[in-house]
Amino acid sequence: MNRIRQAFKNRSDKVVPYLMAGFPTKEDTLSMVMAAEKGGAAMVELGIPFSDPLADGPIIQKASQIAIENGVTISWILETIVEIRQQSEIPLALMGYINPIIKFGFKEFMQECSNSSVDGLIIPDLPLEETEEYVDLAREHNISPILLVAPNTSRDRIKEISRIANDLIYCVAILGVTGTNTAKHDTLKSYLMKVAECCVCPFVVGFGIKERADVININQIAHGAVVGSAIINELNNSHNPVETVENYLEKLTK
């Protein structure tokens, strides 16, 4: 069974950290993933750096630029995942924009993700109307196509997106870019209740999550909380990224 399907098979409080591959250094990436697992992560998202990350705020944009300057490529990320798989079975999802994937070669990318034991893919700038080939290839390679919904997504569209994704969907908590303020509690609760009523598969929630209280509130309705910019921000002020990731995850999960 795909590791993501297995991880979300049973309901429990889950935290999903987002780490930018190759940030702050390439050398620490593998150890940071292992530290996240040790800290209690249910799954890890690894970001593919891109020069124009439209959905990301300044914190992740800067991390992406540093990763590019560090020489991070899709091939290197996939090689790193092979190394991670020698030590861990934690579910791993790649999050990246469509341009670098197309440049790599879409079919080749999907095949190499499968060869490297990637479990899921999140492509935030791929419209639903253009996902047919992507979803078909993902299914063929036992990879979960994690599609996105937002607060302004209609009920019918949520149903359709969750049906197509089947394994897991990603709920953007706010309209805007990553790293902005958390949505107001009542507004967020109403939105997540709508998703819960319409969704036919598990869903995680991201954008603006920073503290244990956010994680608790989200897991009351959703199946997991994604934490990205807050972790990247911690790493910006850290001299020991591996220790920082583990300690921060422990604060969110315990």
C-alpha cells in the first residue's frame, strides 16, 4: 500500500512539516527529514526550489533561492530520497511548481519519482482541468496526486477534487501566499467543516500554521496540519538545523 494511504488510514493528530530540499544546506537535508520523523512528523513534504514560486511568501521564496544557489536539482532531490529510504519508511511528498517538472520531462519525472519511492506529489500551479495526465501517471506509479482546495472552492468542486485525488487533498487555509497570518478560528472552522462534509478522502490543512494550538484546532476536523514557513523561519535563525527541526516538531506534536 502507498505509504500516504497507510498513514492516513486511521484518524489521529498529525503534523506534516514542509522542508525546502537543500535549505539551509544540501548536506543537512537527509538528517533534517530523519529529525522530523523523530520529532513526531506523520509525513514530510520536500519542496522543489523554483525561482518564481507564486504561492509562496517571502520566507519560502528566500529559502528556495538559497537552495537554488546551493545547486539543488530535481535529480539531486530524488537521489537524496533514495538515501532517506535506506533509513526510513516515513511518507514523503514532493511539492513543486510545474515548470521545473516539465523541463525535467513529465513522464520521466513520474518514473523517477516512482523509482526513488516518492509517495505523493503536490503541484500548486497545475489547474484541475489539466490534471488528467498527471493523475493517470501518478496512479500508474503508485503515487498520490495531492490536489488543492481553497476557502473559495465550491462544494461540488471539493467533491470532484477529492474524488480525483482519492488518497489525500491539501486545504489552503487562507487566500494568499504561505507565511501569512493564520485564518480566524470561526472562519477556518466553517471552511474545514465544509470540506469535511464534501470530501471523500482525508485532507490536510496548511498556510499560516505556527503553534501547537493551531495543530490541535485543525486536527479536530482535518486529518493533519502542514507547517512550512514557521519551520523555515526557525531555520533562518538556527546554527543547528537538524536539532531545530526535531525540537520544533516536538513542540507541535506533544
